[in-house]
Amino acid sequence: MYEDDFPHTVIFSKFKDEWYGSEYRFNFKGYYLNNLLFSVDGNEIDIADYIYKNIDKINSECNLKLDTENFKSKIEPDDFIIEELIDEMNTNEAKFEFLDI
């Protein structure tokens, strides 16, 4: 039997008024000067929604200097896109993680 032969639990979540399904769980953490400021568990949809709704706060508290409106336009509930955006957010002082759980 292959792994795909087993039933999977799909969790549905909403992002920008659209429903998406996911079988995966992630943890998003944000540190500023080695202090943990943000930590959220969920699927990639939940993480995208969290970043979308909180990017102004993250930008301010982590001194990122992002153009948040432009940044928001790039956020999608896709783990590869989230990883790319987190790479943009990382600085010498601010570090972000996106890990499978």
C-alpha cells in the first residue's frame, strides 16, 4: 500500500473570503532580536491568513520596513509562496520560521 491509499483528514479554512482545503500542519514563528514575538500553528491557509491580517503589526514590531500593501498582494495560501515571503521578511534582526509539524 502507498501512503496515498490511506484516508487523510482535510481541514478547510478561509482566506480572503475563499475556502481552501489542506492536509498539512505548520508552525510560523517570528523573532526580533532573538525574542519570540509571533507564533501560530495551523495549515498553510491559517498561516497565510494570520500573516495577511497581522503584517502591519509584524512589520512595525520587527522593524521590517516592508511596503505592506504590496506584500499583502503576494500572500497566498500556498506553502511555497509563504516560504518565499518569509525569505523576504528575514533580516539581520528579524528571523521567521515556517516549519512542518
